[in-house]
Amino acid sequence: MLARPFRVTRGSDYRLVVRRGSRCGGAKVVTSMLATGESRAARFGFIISKQVGTAVVRNTVRRRLKAVCADALARVPEGTDVVIRALPASATASYAELSADVNRCLERLAQVRS
């Protein structure tokens, strides 16, 4: 599970990452990444709209994405904010498919940042 210090919680932070960050799209998710320059651990935020499905489906997708990000936490540079927007296709995706999509985007965005 992804602990609270590793999550984006303020709406203004979500907007900043989505508007100014680098973006990578996949079949299941769209990932935005922004380097803040702060000396703290990376933070992750999740946007799962009602288009994804019912509340049960959205919460399942959110839990899977949190688990994927908890595994990827060590590979994301310090002081980085990441926002993951789930697309409707994520409702039927397995954990492995979501993990592959998110990790591919994180690797691509880390290369762009370098």
C-alpha cells in the first residue's frame, strides 16, 4: 500500500502536475510527471473518473494503481510528483497489464527528464 506521505493530496498540486508536467499515454492510463526540485520522496496521485465504472470498479483500479506505484517508488527520482489518470479500459485490465502500462510510462518519462 502507498502511505500518505507518498501521495499527492492537494488539488492545486494535481493541477500543477497535469498542466506543467511531462505526459505519457498508454492504453489503460495517462501518466504525468513533474520534477519539483524539493528534497522529499516522490509522490503519486490518482484520477479515476466515473467513466471508468461503478464505485467498486473505480476503487479496485485505484487499489491496483497504488500497489503498482508502491513497487515503483524506489525507481522514481526524489522530489518528483506523478499523477496517473485511469482510462475506461483500465476497468477490465489485470494488475499485470496496469503495472506494465504504468512502468513503461515511468521509464519513458524518466528518460525525457534526464
